[in-house]
Amino acid sequence: MSTTETANQATSPKMNFFDRLYTGEGGIDFISRSRLWYWITAALVVLSIAAVGVRGFDMSIDFEGGTKMSMPAAELNSEEVAQTFEESTGVTPELTQVVGSGSTATLEINSERLSEDQIQQARMALFEAYQPKDAAGKATPDAVGDSTVSESWGSTITKRMVMSMIVFLVLAFFYIAVRLKREMAAAAMIALLIDAVVIAGIYALFGFEVSPAAIIGLLTVLSFSIYDTVIVFDKVRENTAGIMGSRTQTYGEAANAAVNQTVMRSISTSVISALPIVALLVVAVGMLGVGDLKDLALIQLIGVIEGVFSSIFLATPILVSIANRTKEVRRHNEEVAAYRAGKAGVPGASAASAAGASGVAGASESDQREEHGTRTVRSPNPSGEGDSGGVTWRPQV
């Protein structure tokens, strides 16, 4: 090493962990911890399936069908209103809640589908008990609104939801298979299905209502998740291009470098996406109460957080696990291991072998250039003055 290079290394500031993470040189070994990520994922999937099986989903009226009655909330007590409704109709309401806040607050009563006679009986009973006023400030039975959704309508909505999900998954699979590789498409779809299962489990476990707005939000966050995965996979494709003709890195090491090089982008994108969603959720809950806006914001926030975990800790390890089962990659990994074992027995080659074995984003500059098929080697300057320059070569091994 020349005197100039030694001086430069001595004076250059040492990067901390976050600096290395930002520049893609964090050196985090994601792939070697695949077993840990798989165990965490398996636990989440089992918990989600159990939650769905035991608790089920709280489906909105749009899916199950039924009747919704509403009136100005004023200072009404939800339990008292629910009791009045039950006494007048003989039907126990499934949900009684206040939507919105202040002068625009509305009390909603959801129940099974009522007949016209039952609706009229409930309207008159609510009017006589609470004297709700219309927009003009006049107490009238017309201030109590109603809407009814048939079971067939709910069934149609459910079928269209399932169809939309299937079409989305098929199109996403073919896009990734054509744009990148089939192995990447398979890994992305597995990660995406796990995302959907975990999100469904969260909704079942905490009793969040499944509404059409929630389904729209789910498709949105799944699209975001697969977009983030494609970004990582595109870097994996770039890092592994021509890797079979070299013995410097295994497929897993090149993929691990790709995750390190894109992890900060994934985190930054997710944080930026989450900020307006959090603001929307605060407005929806704090000012407007519950409703479609809350459903949309809630599913998007959950999905963004889950999507970050999926694209960073799950999709690429699954890709490496699939790739390592192919003959070509398995043979290449064996050749890399044999080459390193041979170099380890050569005097003075241990350091070079260790540097080539790391394969993470925190490798040296020359190692990173090897990933792209070139390497800069600097020879000593006999005079010891200035930089000796470099020779660029393409390894033939």
C-alpha cells in the first residue's frame, strides 16, 4: 500500500452504523439469518390463521347485508338507543356507534335486515324517545335515516373482492416473471401471500371491521409491498449478472449485498408513505369518528409496516432458498467454497480469501467492483510519491 493511500485512510472519517446503512455499506447479514426470519414468519402466520379460525372477521353491512339506521348523535347514549331499538323491533343490534364529532356526529345502528314495518316501528320509537332534529333544526321522524343492503348484494361484493385479488396476484406474478425471473416471481408471490395472511390475522385478532374501503386499501398496500420487493430483486439481478462465471461470491452473498444496498431506500419510502397515512388516521378518528376514511387509513398503515418487513427480511431470503435448490446455483456455490478452501492453503492468501468471502455491502471497494465483473488493483509506487494509479482487469475465474 502506498504512503498516500495510508495517509488517506488515516485521515478519512470513520462511518458509523447509520452512515454505512445509508450508503449501502451497512454489512448486515440478512441471508445467514434466514432461519430466524422464517421462524418469526411461521409464528405470525400460525397466530393469524388461529385468529381467523377462532374469532373470524367483523364484516361490514356491505358484505353481510342488513339494515343501518342513523340520526344526529347530540348527547345520546349508545346503550340506551340500542335498547330502544331492540324493544321496538325485537332485533338486537349488531353494532351501535357514533360516527364523527361535534355538530356533525351521527349515531348509527347496524342490525340484520329489517322489514319495512320494523323500520317504521324503529323510526317512530327513536323519534318519540329522543326527538332528533333535521338540518333545519326541526324535530321530525325524517331525521332518522335508514338504508338496507340485501344478502345477495353482499355476496356479489365478496365474489368481486376475491376475483380482484386473484387477478392482481396473477398479473403481478407474470410481470415479475417477465421483468426479472421466475424464481423471483415465485418468491414475491409467497411473500405477498404471507402479507395478506398476517394482515387478515391482525383484523381478526383486534376485531377491525372489514369494509369495501378496507379491501381497496389492502390491494393498495399489497401493490406497495410488491413494488418494494421488485426494487430489491432488480438489484439482486444486477448483482448476480454473470456471477456463474466467477468464484468470488455465492448467490446468497450477492443477494445479501443487494438488500444492504436498498434497505435504506425501503425504510425511507415506507416512512414517507406512513406519514400522510398517520395524519389521515388521526383526522379520521379524532375528527370524523369511524367510517370509510378510517378503514382506508388503518389498512394502509398496517400494510406499509408489514410490507417493510416482507421486502427486507422475507422476500430475498425466500428467493435465495429457491435459487440454492437449482443445480446451477448449487454447483456455483460449491465451486466458490472449493476455490476459497484452495486459496486458504496458499501463504499470504488468507486475507484476500476472507475479503472475497464476505459478500456483504460492507466489503472493500475492490470487492464491490468485483461484483460487477471488474477490479482495480493498485501497485506500489517505487518512488513513494503520489498515487500509483490502477489497472482495471476482469477476473477470468
